Amino acid sequence: MLLASIERAAIAAAALIRARAADRVSIEWHSKSATDFVSEVDLGSERIIRELLMAAYPGAQILGEELSPDSALTAEIIFIVDPLDGTTNFLHGFHEYAVSIAAAVRGELVAAIVLEVPTGERYTATRGGGAFRNGERLRVSEIEDPSRALIGTGFPFGDDDSLDLYLRHFAAVAPYTAGMRRPGSAALDLVHVACGHFDAFWELSLAPWDFAAGVLLVREAGGIVTTAGGDASVPLDYGSLLAGNPAIHKWLAKTLADATPASATL
């Protein structure tokens, strides 16, 4: 069963991360870019996940932050993996980081887990089977008034082309909400939407391993997920994402569209 396999892999990877967290000052890390870091813990977590998943599904392929496939993604089963989402948070002792794994079969997301490492909370979903936290059913919020809505977001660090557009969006959204939050882990931001903690979330510069598991969680919790431009198919090679309960998603989609100049693409 795919969910059981990705859950085992996430639990094993989280155990490694948790063991190293107490001694994080000694962890070796380097910059992939000015604002993107990778540590030996990311790489160790990825190795554990890869070994367990490939042993269970030897014909599958893995698309991940630290190890992308060496050939085109043609396998029936593809695992989309972020071995440590929120690396910068982890390295600074800020407790908002997770292991995120999704399974896609013939291009459709069918199973997902986001494991919040500091707390051990497990957020799981299967296509058509609902979303759960440690076995308890999840539902998105029912807030309809934007002035009562808490919105999550992410800054487009390292993407200067998106920064000006993002700032326009932020200025259009923030004054009309109950508050904005930017914790620093897209996987957990989407978990917060699925749990009803956030009423919506958007970000412009994401990779598939950042959002794949969270997309299924939000949808199975009754939420709406599209690209920031409104494409409900959410292609895995697309960088923007908008998720929320139905009412706030609709409001936020219109607000972002109205704040986007004609020369820009969402």
C-alpha cells in the first residue's frame, strides 16, 4: 500500500532529523544559492527515504529536492520527496520543518504524508479517502469573510523576477485580512490550510516537492487548490500555488488577479 510505504519512510527519516536536531550547531551545510541551503541532514534523510521506497517499489522513480531522477519521469509510480522542508528553520532551531512525501500514479496524486518533525504529528491523505492528523479527520475552515481570515504566504527568495509582483500582491491582500503569516515551510503551510489554521495560502516560487503532498491534503480536507492564476490542474512543473477554503480561495484568487499587471503571468 502506497500510504503505508511513504509513512514508514517519513517516520524513519524524521527519526534521523530529530536525532541531529539537538546537535545542530555541528551540522555541516552549504548554500545552493544565496537563500537556499542544504545540510548533511537533508542528504541523510533523502538517502533513507530513497532506500526504503525503492526497496518497496523498485520500478518507481523519485523526484526530490536533493536528488532528481537521472532520466525522464516515465515510471507508473513517482514519489515526490522533500526530505527536510524548512531547512533554514531547522538550522536555526525554529520548530517549523517537516518531511514531505507524495505518491503519484500515472500522473495523479494518490497518497501523501507531511510529518512535522518537532512534534511527530503525521498528516496523511489518500485520493478519495480524506485527510487526517494522526487518524483524526481534517477539514478546512468555514470562514467566508476575508476580514476574519488568517492567510499564509511565502516570500520568493532568490527569485527577483517574482519579488516585485509578490509585493504588489501582499499590499493588495494584507490590509483586508485578520493577519498574515510566513512560517517558512510550504508543506506545513498547506497542512495549516487543511487543518483550518490558515484560511488560505499562496506562494509564487515553489518546486513540486514543496507542495505535492500538501496539495492532496488540502483537497481531501475539502479545500480548493489551483495555481495562483487559477489553473486547477496544478502542473508539477509550475511554480505558483493558491490554496484555501472555497470562499477565501475565491476572494484571494480575484484579489491576486486584480493586482497583477497585464505584463505578468501567474
